[in-house]
Amino acid sequence: MTAADRAPPALPPGLRERVLAASLRARAAGRPVPDAPEIPAAEAYRQAAGAFYEALCLLSDHDWRTPVLRGLDVQGLVGHLIGVEDDVRRCLSGDPEVVGASHVESTQAAAIGEAGRPPAHTRADWRRAADCTLDLVRSADPGTQVAMHGMRLSLGALLVVRAFELWIHENDIRKAAGWDASAPGASTLRLMTELAARLLPHAAARAGLAERVDVRLVLTGPGGGTWDVTVGGGAAAPAAVSIVTDAVGFCRLAGNRVTPAGLDLHVTGDPGRAAAVLAAVSTLALD
């Protein structure tokens, strides 16, 4: 057998282009299959509130007294979230004092105030506060610009932030109670990953990332996608990095509940710059 006999046959002309075109017709670039159905931000918040309330209903009285975050027990953490909903109501009414208020300090009195109360009363008060938020946003324009706790963003984005926080704190409580972690539904997760990707430049600025970096962020699994984002500043030519990880893990990183070392990552490009971008993501957390 000659070398020519062993060589693979030549591919038909244009085969690569036809395969790529067929692939793009079957699935748009950067979107998982099956894609998550689109839902309004208010629905994502409603689902997150429902999951959080279901978790509260499963807690024993002992669980409510379990330490969970910032020196708060579970009841104190739920009190913090009652305070957050009160601040949302103030925000939507145009109260200027809530615009620059600290997310933690503004709600600390509500958190401490739950100590010693029957857990069922705390649970019912939180449910009423969340339902009040849902009533206020039901007919509101999600594009309306609002401001609270140092954030200026659309009402829709604020509701995604709220869904994000409820999911993070639901899992704080699950961990304290010794339960398995939960993941948001794919449609809610899609809104969360889109917002986190959009906020990457803000996170990089907050973390003091000075060098300009072109980031290709690929989040796998339901609710994932692909985003091209430039972070940092400076006039120098940007470095390019690609970061691939799963969508739920990335959202846990944005909530400051895992470190980059705890993610299943695939990075191409400068690993140091990729590490700096990932470290910046955790600055998005409110706590």
C-alpha cells in the first residue's frame, strides 16, 4: 500500500461551510438547546419568592435559631429580607433616603427585631412583604429607572437582583439546615446570567481591574449562554480570555458563595487576567 492509498479522501468542496450553516440553523450561537422560555422579571421574582417561602415552611423551630450569616440566625436573616422588601417599597414610592442606603445597615434593625418572635410570625411577615412587592410591580413598566442601596437600574433588573438574592439566601438557609442546595429554574437562571454578564464591567471597576480585557464568557447548562464583554480600561491593546463554566456555579460565584477555585473552569488566554476577572465577579454580591 502506498502513502497515497493510506491518505484520507478529500472532503467535498464547501462541506465545512454547509455543516456550519446547518448547525446555526439548528441552534443560534451562544444559546443552549433546549433554550429556556422567556419570562418577565416579575415572574422570576415571584418564583424565587415561592421557593424561598416553601423552604421556610419546612424549617423546625430549632432550624430558625441556627446561625447562618453575618452573626444572624435564620430568623434574623429572614428579618433582613423583610427589611429589604420594605426598602423596595420605599424605592418604588420615590423615597430619596433609600437611594444611597447600605444594603446591610439599612435592614439591620429589621433583622435584629425578629429575635424572640414566634417563627411563624416572622415567616408570615416576610410573605406579606414579598406579596406587597409583587402587587406594586404587577402593572409597572419594567423599564422604569429606579435607585436603592447604591444601585441605579431598571425595575426589571432590580427584580432579577431580588430573585438572585432570595435564591442565594434560600441556599444559605438550606446549608444551615443540612439540606441539599437548590438551583433556579432555567428561565429565571437565564435572566440571572444575562444580568451578571452585563454587570461584568461594573464588577471589574469595583475590583480595581485596570487592564483592559476582552472576555468571552461561556456559561453551560440550562439558563446559560455566551457573552462577549470588554472590562477594564486603559489605552493599551486588550488581552483576550475565554472563560467556560456552568451557569449555576457562575451565579454562586456572583453571590460570593464559591471561589473561582470551586468552579469547574476551562480558561484560554492569559490565566492571570482570567483569574482577575473571576475574582471581580464576587464583588457583585449584596449579602
